[in-house]
Amino acid sequence: MKKLSRILSQISLYLSFIVLSTMLWSWLFSVRTDAPRDKKIVIYIDCEQAEETALAARLEEALPDGIRKVEVRLFSYAFFDADAIQQADLYIVSASAAEGYKDSFVPLPDAPDGGTFLIDGVPYGLLVHEKGTDGGAEADLITYRDPDGNDDDFYLFFGSASLHVEGNEKAVDNASAELAARLLADIDP
């Protein structure tokens, strides 16, 4: 009975050790498997649902030179860290929400005729899903509905703070354009 009493009196110490150990191993795992910002492309999608891991794995099948990882996240992932969204390389956002994020986007250097999202008459986004259709870029992995479940046009935007958009102040390469081209080439009818 005394042994059980001693064990129970130390239970908070044991639980603290377990929690700290778990946190340490989780941190070590993330350090080992993550890549620095200049070696990964981060895509944020403002939609109802997306298979983030599967989409990242598909995009990693043919990485641009110098890129080790693609990370795909829903906007809800960064609920408590707005800076994470502002540092993204690519965005897929509905037409109705795009104006609210315009400070995070950079204008398109070469815009095709049609299929672009204009802000103040300047092309910023490329159409990846047309409202009323089932198709779109990686439509088998992205549910093209806004977070409220409404159907809308969706556009691909380039991040103004990206390290992978040529012309940005701290850009190290133009890998976002290569990945964007792959997404746009893969649009399902």
C-alpha cells in the first residue's frame, strides 16, 4: 500500500516527463523532416476541404531544381499564426475572397488573355477552377468550394513575400512559377 501511495504521489512528475519527452521527440522529428524556407514551396488553399498530404506528395514527384519539399495547407491551419499565410509562395483562393488578401499577392508578370483575376485592372490570379464545373487543377484532391460551402471561381496567386517568385525582393529562384505551370497544365475539364 505504501508503494502505491508513493507512486501516486509522484504521478504529476511522471506525466510531466511524458509530456516533455513527447514534445522533444516531436520537435526533433519536425526539424529532421522539414526544410528551410528557401528549399520548400508553401501553398495555402482557401477552400472547404483538400487532401493536403496527398497533394503535396503529388507535387513532390517532380520538384523544381533546388526545392526539397512542398507543403500544402488550408487557410484554417494558420488560424493562430497569420504570418504563416503571408509568407506563402502560392495561394488558391476563391474570387469572392481574393480582394481581402490582395496585399499578400504579387501582380502577374506575363498574363494570358482571359482567365485572370484583376485587381484594380491589373492581372493577379490565374483561373484554376470555373464555377459550376467539377473540374479544376487537382480537382480530385481539392474541393472547390469556399469555406462556407459555396461554389465559386478559384484562382492561383503568387505570394508577395515568396522566396520563389522572380522579381520579389528576396527571391532566390522562380520555382513557384514552375510549380504553378504544373498545376495549370493538370487542369481537369
